[in-house]
Amino acid sequence: MQFLSFVIFTVLDLYVSILLLRVWMQWTRADFYNPFSQLVVKLTQPVIGPLRRIIPAIGPLDTASVLLAYVLVLAKYVLTIVLANGVFVFLPMFVPLALFELLTAAGKLVFWVIIIRAIMSWISQGRNPVDQLLIQLTEPLLSPIRRVLPAMGGIDFSSMIVILILYALDYLKSDLMALLL
């Protein structure tokens, strides 16, 4: 049973991350003709396409993708109980917990995209299409920090500052969850 739950939860987490990546790409107006962007669109379009007819976008926010990601995170909580006990239970506390989990997934996605961009900057130095997409995704987060904290000695600390902010937000989430539970 542990293998089955591992596979199900991993697939759900990966698809939620891909949905959030799609939302992030639309929010930053990233190049959708980039090969990696096309992969994200092809993986999400069969589900998001029909949902968009029902749920319109609100400005630059793809509400259909956000709502589907939220429903998948909510389903993960319900599946946890079903796989553990064999009983379908939906508790009202799952609603805010799923919201916190979705925000945590978004924070993890930002963290890993920044880390991958930093590593790829050492390797490809901007000549890879994926590197260009990562620059488009992270620049709206990193450039305000660069304006306040310029590079010191040729080292850019903006990525580290964003990661520290993400850690602080994770601790804030833990404190808020302790209050809810």
C-alpha cells in the first residue's frame, strides 16, 4: 500500500507543480514558443482547455489552472485518509490545509527554479532555451532585490535573498498551521 500511495502522491505533486509552472509562465508572460514551455502546455492543455471554457481567467491569473491545482491538493488529503483507513472522509479543515499546501508547492517550485537557474548559469551561460525560460520566470522576483542590493564583488546575492524569504514564509506557514490545528 505504501508503494501505491507513493506513486499516486508523486504524480499528483508533479502535476500540481506543472500546473503552477503554467500559471507562473502566464503571469510573467514567458515565451510560450520555448520548447520547455510547449511541454508544459502539452501536459496541461487536455485538462485546462475544457476548464477554461467554464472558468475564465482573471487578468494575468489562469484561474482554471489554480483551481485544478487546488482541487488536486485537496484530493491528496482525502486520498491520504482513504488509503490509510479505506474510508472516504472529507473534513472541513482540509479546505484551509489544502490552500496552505498549494502555497507551499508554489514556494517549492520557486525555490527549485531559482536553484536550477543558478546551476545552469554556471553550465550553459544563457545559451540554452530552458535557461532563457528560467531567466524570464525568475527575473520579476530577483530584479527588485538587485535594485536594493547590488552585486558585491561580482557575486549576485538576489537568489539567496529570495530563498531566505521563502524559508521565512515556510516558518510562518508552520506557525499558522499550528494555530489552526
